[in-house]
Amino acid sequence: YEELHRAGVQLEAKGFAAGFRVEHPQKLINKIQYGEEWGPAVKTGKLKTDESNENYFDSETPHSGNLPVPSYRLATDKAFDGKEHRGAYSFCMCPGGQIVPASTDPNEVCVNGMSFSRRDSEWANSALVVTVAPDDEILEPYRERHGVLAGIAFQRDMEQRASEMGGGNLTVPVQRLTDFIEGKPSETAPSSSYRLGVK
């Protein structure tokens, strides 16, 4: 985009979504989606994952057969950020998957999620994002300096800050979701499917 802008091609800012990736044990999602009675019936065919799921529940399922690994979707247009309502939604929910690096610069951290074809990981993850309009107040300092490329500058800044917080080497900074909601830093880092390390 920067090359096109320098070449005089007319560009127009568009809205986008920004957020983070949240990860949970898949067995938790199994319980939330299917309940205590049916949750133990989720089978992936991977012994470690299936045993972990069965042990998570208080009782065995009385039902025969296997249930597929469940996913979820969240969406609202009424998320209030203290000043205005925004759209907020889950995106790219990956049941039985893992978090993977998606950075294009070694000084920036960006992650994505993926599910294995059998969805047999012990983890589930999803992006949780909010909408950012082209005229959004959060982009004002970037608009002043970068004009129509404000959104790209915002993204680059967030990814560089994530890299600094993680300490480099594509290590990802993490926070427990409950601590994020309460607005406080986490004192411990949970385990994660992300293989390059969390901090």
C-alpha cells in the first residue's frame, strides 16, 4: 500500500477489526456446548485428548456414539468501550487447534489460529475483535502522521508493541482472560498451544 500511495494511486481508508486471540482447553468448550451429560461423548480418536476430556467430567456419558468437537461464535453490535458502541465478535474459531505465528517481520508479533483436520488438539482458540472505523478516534494520532495509511500504521505499532512485551524472538505476551476483563495484569502465564513461547 505504501508503494501504491507513493506512486500516486488514490487509496481510501476502510474499516477493519482489531483484537487478540483467546485460547481455552477444548474440554471446557465441550462442557459449555454439550453439558455434563453429553460432553464426555466428544471423541477425536487421539488417546491423550480423549482421556483428558473424559477425566474433566464428573460422570461418564450414558449415551453411545461420538459427538463432534464443538465450536462457538460470539457477536454483538452493542459492546461499549467507555465512549461509544462498537461491533465485537469472535472470528476464525479453531476447535481442537493451536495458535500459530503469522508475523511477516521479526520485530513484530502477529498470531493466527488453525484446526487440525481431526480437531484433536487439547486446545481451542478464537480471535476476539472489535470494529475500528476509518474515522475512529483511536486512529487520530496515526491519521495525523500517516493520512490514508493510518490503519496500517496502527497495525504495525500494535504488532511491534506486542513483540516488545513478549521480549522478542516471536514470543507472545499473554494475559488471562479473567484478568483482562478485570483490567489487571496476570501474575502467571497459562499454558498454551503456541510453540514459540508465551510470556
